[in-house]
Amino acid sequence: MIKPSKVVFIDKKLEASFNSLKENDPIKKSIIRAIHDLRQNAFSGIQVPKRLIPKEYIQKYGINNLWKYDLPKGWRLLYTITADNEVELISAILEWFNHKNYEKRLKY
């Protein structure tokens, strides 16, 4: 199922972190590619089982779904999918980090 989406950062602080990355930073380039892919299809990532969604995300953002997009070199981008009043899908980027921190966050 291919569903285009609008892509946003969950908050201004995260967006500022992304914007502060150097243009030639490989992580920034891969996040840009992820954003492009999510615009084309909100379901580009892999859905994380509900039981593994960190309670912190549920409490802080009120999310009920979590998706993982694999970036190069073991990095991960986490996002949630929601819809606005016009039923446009929105992919909201929550975080990105290396594999070790990803495993720690999701308690693998």
C-alpha cells in the first residue's frame, strides 16, 4: 500500500538539530533521502510492535504507532504516522540515532 504523506519534525528543537547538521554530513543526506521516501510513501519504514513503543513517546507525544526507517551504517530514524483534519497523512519524525542508542531506547 503506497500512501504519500507530509513529513514534519515532531518539534522545533528536533528540526533545529537537523538544520544544524552540515550539508555534507552523511546522516543529514540519509535523513533527506528518508524524508523524500516518506513523502512518497508513509509506510516506507518497518512498523515497530506496539508493545515495544517506548512509554516516553506515548506520554510525551500521545502516539499509538511507531515506525523505523533504516539509515546507512546502522543508524535508525523513528517516526509516527498520523492524519490531519483533511485526512492527509503526516509522517512525524521523532528521533534518529545510531544502532546502539536505538537498541537502548527500544530496550532490545
